[in-house]
Amino acid sequence: MSAPNPYPLGLRLAGRRVVVVGGGAVATRRVPALLDAGADVLLVSPELTPALRAHVDAGRLHWEPRRFAPDDLDGAWLVQAAVADAVAAAAVSAAAAERRIFCVRADDRAAATAWTPAVTRHGPVTVAVLGGGDPRRAMTVRDAVRDLLGARKGPLLTDPVEEGAPVNNAAAGRGRVALVGAGPGDPELITVKGWRLLTEADVVVADRLVPGLLLDELRTGVELVDASKIPYGPSRAQEEINRILVDRALAGAFVVRLKGGDPYVFGRGGEELLACAAAGVPVTVVPGVTSSIAAPAAAGVPVTHRAVAHEFTVVSGHVAPDSPASLVRWDALAGLRGTLVILMGLKNLAAITGTLIGHGRPADTPVAVVQEGTTGDQRSLRSTLGAVAADVVAAGLRPPAVVVVGDVVGALDG
């Protein structure tokens, strides 16, 4: 006798407690959708991925840095056991059953009381597909539905996966790498080609700033490497990322290096391409929407405007202007009449603004600062070059943020 069909249901979780047990790759993929639903998320795990820690630091969820205890479920409406340890997951499941709370289990779908469907979102429309316990079947149907909805107008599946069979690029000998720009934060701002390649990946190496909902849509069995979790200093970490891309591709896998914004706008995509080329690994580069333009636009600031600015310059502010390591001619930038867009400059903002003013840029020049542009956590402020550093501190703005200097700030007001 076949198992009964599950009962489909849309959970309205806004303000309701959801407990996630585990702080690894599975939780990294599942938590963004819960936050997007407005859930009050409690995360219980001794350790977290950097992506999850970023949510904690931003105050989006509560974290208990320890092992699970049954009373963690008191007051919960749903629990997700995002751990590979079957014994630990069974303990979570048992505590949930005792309290009559539905439990999703990453380790054993048959033992779970609830399943997470394959999901596609198109504005206010959410389509959730259950494949009778086969996640690959569910994702094949989900992808076809997505195409029909036109959420991303890619081609319909011309070579559908045989029911229950995995997509195996390694077995087919198709080892390669794609450097994909994920855009500024809104998951719908990834390009059609970028999303299509992401759905085909065997391995995804993701930055901390990529939209979390994109990771929620990865097919089952994908290896997710959190690039921000790789140890060593910045240069050694980049060497390790390069090694992972090359090694996985040479083993036959299709690897997507998913990067916030555009791969070549302060993203070190060029270094990754050179490393792959040196190893004979073919690389596809998919440009992304850069936050240097998108974040200001989302806050109502065009980087150019007729009769206001005929140029815009994008610079990195991660190195202080007086540092010998700085490659930016701040004195020359101070003399420009157009728009100046500064990425990664919040920490050095006081030094940057002081240097620009010291080289002749007027202190009353309009400035906008946009935090987490295009996302649900977007915040912005308007100020002047002379006051913005103090205003940012007073407002509690934090990275990632884009700073826009110039008369385009306010060009669309009124």
C-alpha cells in the first residue's frame, strides 16, 4: 500500500516562533526563506556559518550557541532539524512530536512530519512543489513552472531529468566553472543566465553577500561551500577558493562561483579566472547587477542625471586614503564635478570625507548612504560631505553600504 499523499498548506509564519537546529550549510539555505516569511527564528547550534552569523549580527534572528534542548521548542510553531546527525535529529523530532509541532528533517524525509517543497517565487505568487518524497522530481517540475510563470524567462527544460535520477555533470565529464554575479541583494536581480547556471551546478561556492533565497533554490545534493568561512587571511583565503574551484572542476564537477554584485567589480573574479585558465579549466563569466548603481537607484538616487552629472566614478574605500597601499587618487577625485560612488568605505568614511574636503570638494556637497540596497533591510540617509561620517554613526548604519557623493543626491526629489 502506497503512503498517503501529504496535505499541502501555506504557513503564515509572520511573528511566529520557528526553531532551526543546526548552523551549517542546510540551515544557511533554509533560514532566508523563513526570514522572508517574517518568522521569529530561533537558531540553536554551537557554531554558525558566517552567512548565518551575519543574520545574527544584523538582529534578524536569535541564536543560542549550544546544543539543542527540548524546551527550545516551547512556544514554537515549526521546527527544522538542519543537522546530518541522525541521533540528534531524532531527538529534535521526538521533542517536536511530544509537543505536536511539525518537524522538517534534513537527514531523513521519511521520518519527518513535514517536508520543505521546491519553491519558485514570482512577486506575490509562491509555487511550492512536492514530488512524492523525491526532491529531484519536485525541482524538475518547479523549474518548468518557473519558466511558464515568466519569473525568469529561460528556456523550458528540453532535456528533463529522468524521474528520480540525479543530474551528474561529473559522470558526463563536463568539469567547468562559471563566475556568476548574483546582483546587489534582491534575489530577482540575478540574470536569467546566472540563475539557469545556478540550477545546473554540482558545487556552489558562495560569498556572504549573495541573496540567501537563491541558495534555498539549489537542487538536492549540491555541495555548498561558504567562501566566507574559509580560514587564513584574505590572500590565503583567495588561494583556497581558487584551489576549490580548480580541484572540483578537474574532478568533473560544474562549479558556480556565486558572487555578490558583479564578479569583476571589486570581486576578485579576475584572479579566479586566471587560476582556472592556468589549470586548463574552462570558465564562463556571467555579469551581475552591481550595487554601485543598483543600491543608489533603489534609494531614489540616479548616478547620472541630465544637466546634473555626466560622469560617475566607482572606487573602493576599504583602504584608508593615507595608507601606502591605497591606489585611489583622492586628490584628483575631489576635483571632479560628477558623481562619486564609494563601495566598502564605511569604516574609513571620516578619513575619506576629510580628504575630499581637504582637496577642495565643498563640505556642503550632498551625500547619500544606502545600507543593504534592494533588500528588505534597506536603510538610507541623506547628509552632506562634512556631516555624513557623524550621521552614519548616529544612525547606526553598518556594512554593506554604498556611499554616493554629488548633486545627483536629491535630483529626483520634488
